[in-house]
Amino acid sequence: MTINNNQEDSNAFDKTINGADDKTFITNPESALAAAAQAEKDGMENNQPSQASPLSITPSKVKDASEFGKVAVIYGGSSNERSVSLDSGAAVLQALQNQGVDATHFDPKHQDVTELREYDRVFNVLHGRGGEDGLLQGVLQWFNIPQTGSGILASALGMDKVRTKQLWQGCGLSTAPFSLLTADTDWQQVVNMLGLPLIIKPVHEGSSIGMTKVNNLDELPAAYATAVQCGDAVMAERWITGREFTIVIIDDEAYPVIRLEPADITNFYDFEAKYNRNDTSYYIPCGLSEADEKHLQALSLAAFRAVDAKGWGRIDAMQDEAGNFWLLEINTVPGMTSHSLVPMAAKARDMDFDKLCWHILAQTL
């Protein structure tokens, strides 16, 4: 496979990363938010990475909770991400109820989807298959029920890592080289094509479920066997050595970039680091120069728009050791747990969790 060379425009920026070691080291989301607020209050020193002042949030067009009518907050479901969805959805439901919204939990694992006709709109927090892949979006569109987030096309594309990457390549957006795998794949050929290390992923899973980092050829069959338990479609992706970032997008605007650093920096931001561990580090500001952060935000917006994503979502990306950015994947129904990144980015823009949930729901009107 030929590596996509469309990162050339990123080289127009100065790739010097200013003094990351001078920044506050953050080990949990709460500290990250506090550090961001303190940095904004005190002002960043001239020798530290640039971070634009938080932009004002457009006041919600919805002034009274009664305007929302009866709201179903859909979470739970039957996917491998059920536990995450239960945590995210419970937080969203509480936030809406705190503000007087007539919101009710709806779990399609235990309830018939036809019951959704009783509601005026839906806040979708159903992670994974069934809720993030276009299926729920199609049902709600058929019922003519307004819903948060992306529609059928973007949801189906976003849940398919390979088709998303193929689309990005077609749009000239840099994404890490990859190859589809089967049980008959020549593992040596994959290594020849992509090099080592590699990351092996199920094509249709989120939350890093079923993913394995492979450091040598002999580990490939076992990594494939792990991933294929989540579905027939499995991919290998070139391991990008460098720094990992996430870019939250709300209302077609990229929020402050967050840098992620697992406790084991030789590994990846896996399920445990995302949801269960407290030793993952988050950096806001992210440590990029102002020019690089703006470029990454622009790249992420282009990637978001390319799949026709709407409302809110998240783009994950890497920066390699040469300073080039590589898109990894899109999340069209991102997590909303205590460890989640959307609330963290929103807080850096002076939007608390309750306000964030109200803002997202208001997109349905």
C-alpha cells in the first residue's frame, strides 16, 4: 500500500513544538479542567504553547425546558459498549432532568422501539452497534422523530473504520495506512506493507474494544483472533509513534484540542485507559503551537464534514515524530462519562456538563 502523501499542506506550518515539559502534568479529567481554567485566568507565559482564549458560546435558542416536550434519552442497548452507554446516558439524563426537561430513560434492549413514537425527540447516547451505525437513526427518521447527532449516512460510515478511511483518502485527508485482514492473510506481507508495530482493530467496534498492539510478526495471528471475535471485518493499521489528540466538534466548530497520554506511553488509549483507569494524562492546552492546533482543528473539521457528520462528535488523530498529523477515526456518539473528552473540551470553553447536554438537545429544534 502506498502511503497517502496528502499531509504536505501540514508541513507549511512550523513543526516546532514549544516546551511541552513546561506545562502542568494532568492525571485526571477534573485536574485537566481546573488547569485549563487557571491557565485562562492567569494567562499563558510567552514561552509556552499558544491557546486561544475561549470563544463565547452562542446562547441557546431554547429558553424553556417545556419547548423540548417529552424526551427519550436512549442508552444501554445490546452492543459491546453497553456498560459505557449506561454510564454516559445516566449522566445525560440527570443533567437534563436537573434543568427541568421532561426526560426519560429508554433502553432498546428491554423496550420496543415503536414506543419511541410517544416522544417528541431523542437524545441518543447509545454507543456502538444499533445506536451509532445508522440503525437507530433510520428508525427515528422513519418515525419522523428529531434526534441528536448525525443521520443515517454519517453514522453508518463512522462506524465502519475502513470506509471512513477510504473516504478521507479520497478527499485528500491524511489517515494512517491500513490493510483489511482475513484468516488467510499472509502476515508477512502485511508487515512488509505497513511495518511494525501495528495496531489490529475490529472494523465495526468503538471504545478500543478488541484492539491489540502488535510488536512482532508472531503476535499477528492472536491479535487477529481477538479482533475477529467482534465481527468478521478486521483491519491492520500502521502504528504511528508520536502524540495522540482528540478534537471535539460541536455545531460545526472545533473545540480546544486535548492531548491524551496513557500511563504506559508505549501502548495506546485502550478501553481501560478510557473508562476505568485514573492514571491517564490529559493536557489542555494540548502543547501544540497555535499554528499546529489550528491546522489540526481544520483537518478534523474537514474529516467530520466529509462523512456528513452533524451536531456533535469527536475526531481522533495522531502526530508523528516528524510533525505530520494522521486521522484515526470519528466518533458520532462520543462518551459522556466522568472520563469522557467531550465534556472536558466543552468545559475549556466555559460550558459545564448540564449546559452541554442542553446545547446538544437544542440542536433537535
